[in-house]
Amino acid sequence: MKFRGQNINAAYLFLTPAMTAIFIFFFLPVLAALVMSVTDFDIYSLGDISRARFVGFSNYIDLFKNPLFWKALGNTCYFVLVGAPLSILISMLAAMALNSKMLRFKPFFRLTFFLPVVTTLVAVAVIWRYIYQTRFGLLNYLLSFVGINPVDWLGNPRWAMLALIVMAVWKGFGYNMIIFVAGLQNIPETLYEAARLDGANGWQEFRNVTLPLLAQTTGFITITTLIGYCQFFAEPYVMTDGGPLNSTLSIVLMMYKEGFKFWRMGYSAAIAFILFGIILIITLIQLRIQKHHEI
Amino acid sequence: MKFKKSYQKYGLYLLMFLAAILTLAPFVWMLSASIMPEGGANQFPPRLFPKTPTWEHYQRLFSQMNIVRYFVNSVVVAVSVTLISLLFNSMAGYAFAKYRFPGKNKLFKLLLSAMVIPAQVTMLPLFLMLNRMGLVNTYWGIIIPGMASIYGIFLIRQYIMSIPDSLIEAARIDGATDFYIYLRLILPLAKPILVTLALFTFMGSWNDFLWPLIVMTGDSMYTLPVALANLMGEHAQDTELMMAGAVITILPVLIVFLAMQKYYIHGIMLGSVKE
């Protein structure tokens, strides 16, 4: 078959494997999950699918009535709203340092800050679990030099989430740092020279040259980082199992437990869709802002 | 003025070396705890280096903990996902880049907008489907959902679009078939993006946790991260053993990364450049 002089059979043949895989193992499950979220699909339905009944929005309504869900949602917001900005800030500072003319050994620093990014999250969580250990952990040992008494980082609801955030920031900031470095290198040196001629100090240069010209990079980084942080799972799974007192239970961890521990799969699918909704909202806000800037 | 400048410089170096130490400390401690004698990592004050280094924890992982099996599982899964997805994505990416066919733009837009859907949404039905197909707790359980990726198709399409049409036309006039052109012209020219994508896919698959945790239901099929998390449940008190396990889990990706650093950094930049 020809279409505008090209053999389109070939095009369809090239597309078939990937599209088959994506439609059957991605799009179909998305639709199925949507259907599941309005049924009472549970362990009995696993063997006999006809036992699942349509229940309308009651999974969603039950969730909104469940204090544990609000706890998980609140924890996730805490993790996202504290962790992501902290991570972005540190990435930006590290990138600016790496971009400074005063600094040598740049490849060493860049590689060092990047190492946690490529390592396995589960292994990293295992290491940090011991670093946070109350009696023998490195952190409490270091803090003892400045006179701070041992803290039960992962066992105290007040500190557990903060401990996870610190670890996540340590693990991830190198990634955005690389993107920021490239963004900084794209800023023409002449702009800084002009600013200096006008008598701008370091802060004014940053505020009036660096920040505005980095806006697009920062926007992209903000969105991907927020979305990534929304999906945190391995950190609490390995380090706290959502405790103590559910203070580190995340949305995805709750989804996993409801779906694959208690086999309340309809309920779990509803949680997954709420996560989807949150990510969709973040994306739409970003698109809106982007459009605004283009005009 | 000069005085102030050198002040700033020393301050910067001090901060950077401090940050580098903080970044590396967990790794150093992991390595050193993994060769401490049993109980050596649970002492006060904590030791940074072992008095009498020992390999016993590594030996135990190999002889009693089935770590070779987990290692093989991780390798089989990560290599298969990488090879299959590279083949499927590059074919689709080529079709989107260089062919015109009815429905192309609609299909491409559908794929792009689907990138906003988090993978977690698909996991419950996917598990049920694979369960029905008898593929839960097999390598296919991890490989099948990883066979193609929208992101991979997108990256390859962008790259192939920069290959001049005239090259393809010339090959066609010489009588080359569509498949020959893909195999002998497009793939070699797209090598940089293929290597980058292969690296990302391999490392992503190696480090992946949630889906392998769900689909590998039996101990002998665990990948390294799942096995490590499981070991944590049983041997949490055994700090030195856990650290040896962490070393073995991390080491392969670290080596792959160090060997191909340039491609990885390049890949980050590709992902961050908007259309």
C-alpha cells in the first residue's frame, strides 16, 4: 500500500511490536484499573472474576472517609512540598559552585555528587537505615560532638519523615544539578559583564541575570521533581514500613499494601487513580504557566 | 579586593569538600562495615575502619543466601528488557520519524499525552493479566511490561528526524528495502542515542523495585533489590551482612555507569530538552 509515495505497510510493520506492547500492557491495564476502581474487586474475585460487583464511586467515597488515606496524602504532601524544593535548591547551589571560575577539580566534584543518583535506591535505603540507627548510627555519633543527645530518627513520628527526606535529597540532587549546570553554561558571559559594568553585586547578578535566564530549566526541573517525589515508595518500604504510627505511609505504599497485601484491589485502584489525578494537576499547572510565559 | 576574593575561594573549597565528604561517607561506611567482623558495625563509638577485615559476610551471601541466583535474575531481566525495548522502540521511532501514514499525528499525540499516567496505575490489572497468562513469578513478568517505552520511542524519533532524508532516498533508489534501510543505515547512524537509551534502560531496570517486588512472588525469582529488601526483614540485626549485600547490589550499576559516564550525562540533557 502506498501513501504519498511511501510504502506505508512498512511503517505499520515497524510500529506493530511497540504499539502492540503498549496497547496491551499499558493502555488496556489503565482502562482496566479505571473499571476496577468502581468495583469491589477483592481476593474472591481473583479466582472468579464474576464475583466483582459494580459499586460506583464507593471506593473513592470510602477513601475520603478513611483517616489513614488522609494521613498518607498528608505525608506525601509533606514529602513533596519539603523534599522537592530542598532538593532543587541544593541542586542549584551545587550547580552554581560547579560553574564557578574559582573552583578546580570540577570533574571530581561532579562525579561525587552524581554517584548516589545511579545507585540502587533499595541498597541506599538499607545503608541509611543503619546510619539513622539510635545507638550505633553514624549520625547520632556525629551529633554527639555538638552535644545533641541520641535521637531515634526512624522510630519517632516527629523525625521519621524528615529522615526520609534528607536521604531522598542526598540520593537525588545530583541529577538536577547536571541539568542546572548545562542551563548555567547557556547564559552568555556578556550578560554578566554588562551587569558588572552597571555595578551589580553578586546577589543582584544572581537575581537579575541567572534566575530569569534559568527560569525554563527551573520550571522543567520543578515539574519532574514534584512528580517523582509524589511516587516515593522504596524509602518507607525498606526503612520504616510506613511507621511509626503511619507517619511515613505514602500514597504508593498504601496502594501497594491495599492491593497486594490485603488484596482489596478495587480500593487500591482508586488510590492509584487519585495519584494519577495529583500528577495530572501538577502537569496541567505547568502547561498553564509555560503558556503564560510564551505570551 | 584581592583579599576578599581569596577568602571566597577558600570558603567555596571548604564547602565543596565538606559536601563531597558528606556525599561519600555513606558509601565508605558501607564498604568498611561489609568487611567488619560480626558485631563490628554495632559498637560505640562507631568505627570507620575495621580492625581485622574479613570476607566472611560475602562468603555467607554466596554460600548460604543464594546471592548468585538473585544476581543472575537481575542480569537476565535487565539485559532482556534493554535489548527487546531497544529493538521495538527504535523500529517505532524510525516509523514516526521518517514515514507518513494516516493517523500518525493522532497516534503520536496519544502516546505523548499518556506519558503523564504513572506506571503504578497499570500495576493491579497487569498483575491479574500476567497471572492469568501464567507469567507471574517468571522473567517474562518483568520483561513484558518493559518491552516498549513511550519515552524511548520519543527520544529515538527526535534523533532519527535529524538524519537527512536524502540518505534514505539514495538507499531506496539503489534498491534497498525498508527493512534493509532500517537495519543498515538508520541503526548505525542512530548509535549514540541507542547507546544512551540502552544505558538508561539497563540501569533503570536493575534499580527497579516496586514492580519486581509485586510480580516476583517466589524467593528464587527475586532480583537483587527485592532480595535485599527481603533480607532486611530477616537479618536486620546483621549489619555487616546487609552492607555486603548492598555492595553487591550497587557495584554492577556503578561499574556500568563509570565506564559509560559520558553517555549517561548526555542522556540527562536529552531528556531535559523540550521539543
